[in-house]
Amino acid sequence: MTDDTSRPVATTPDSDFTLSIEQALELYTTAGLPRTPRSIQRYCAKGHLQARLVETEIGEKYLINPESVAKHIAYIHEVTPATGRDSSRLVATSRDNTINEKPIEVQPATGADQPRQVATSPDLSRYVARVESENEFLRGQIGVKDTQIKELTERARETNVLIAGLQKMLSPLLSAPSDRRPEDRQHQQGG
């Protein structure tokens, strides 16, 4: 068994977070990159700047590491020439409206082009045969199920007819007590 433990995460001490957003704004402005307070907050939230969100009496605020501001400013200066974001765009040149007298050359197809292979191959036909046999089996099963459903429907109809006849036979026996025979009423009263 090995004692392979991971290293603890290297964190910056809280004492290194000394800049407020306003002080960071001054550093960006001094570097020729004016920003808004909201931009600095976004930089902190996205991790472009090392910052801690601390509770104050009136809410939360960011405290920023000054080294991360300097690194971010250097990064912006490094990237800006590559993207050309702060420089004006080049003017588009106008198109030449004259018709080119030189005809366009059409290249013939190369001789090495091969047509696509036909999708049917011996292996594929084996799969097609298998799928067709399964389809035939399933069609047969559907026919059997349809026959069973037809028979069950007929049995349900027969059952309904029998229950209706049984109800018709039992209705006189289940009639109200006022329809009883007189001797039954005397037997109950004299009882």
C-alpha cells in the first residue's frame, strides 16, 4: 500500500488581497485601459483577477490581489495588438467592376476517381434475409393476436348476454318488500 496523497492546494494568503475595485480601476486607467466598476467585478467573478468576496456592513465587496491586476493588464497589452481591437479597421478596397477577359479554366476529373461501392454485399444480404425472416414471423404473430382478440371480444359479448338474462330472471325475486305474499307479512308481524 502506498502513501500517495495529493498535495494541498496552494492558496494566496488573505493579506495579499488589498485592492478595492476603485483602486483597481485607477491601475487600469493609469495603464491606458479604462474600465467600468462592473467590468472589474466580472473579471473577479470569472477568475481573470484573484479576488476574495468579503462581507461588509452594507453588503459584499471584492478585495483584489494587486499582482493579478498587473498580470491582467500585461495580458491585455499583449493580446491587444494581435486582435487589433483598439485600432481602427482597415478601409475595404473597392471591387474592380471590369469583366475579366480571361476565361476560367475547368479542370477535368482525375483518372483515379472510383465510383462508390454498391451497398449490397454478401454480408449485407445475410442481414437483409435475417430481417425479412423476422418481419415474416412478426406478421404471423400479429395474425394470431388478431384472432385471439376477436375470440375474446365474442366471449365478452356472450358474457354480457348471459348476465342480462340472469338479471331478468332475478328481478322478480329481488323486488321491494311490499310485493311479498300476505302470509309472509303475517308471519313477520305475529312472529
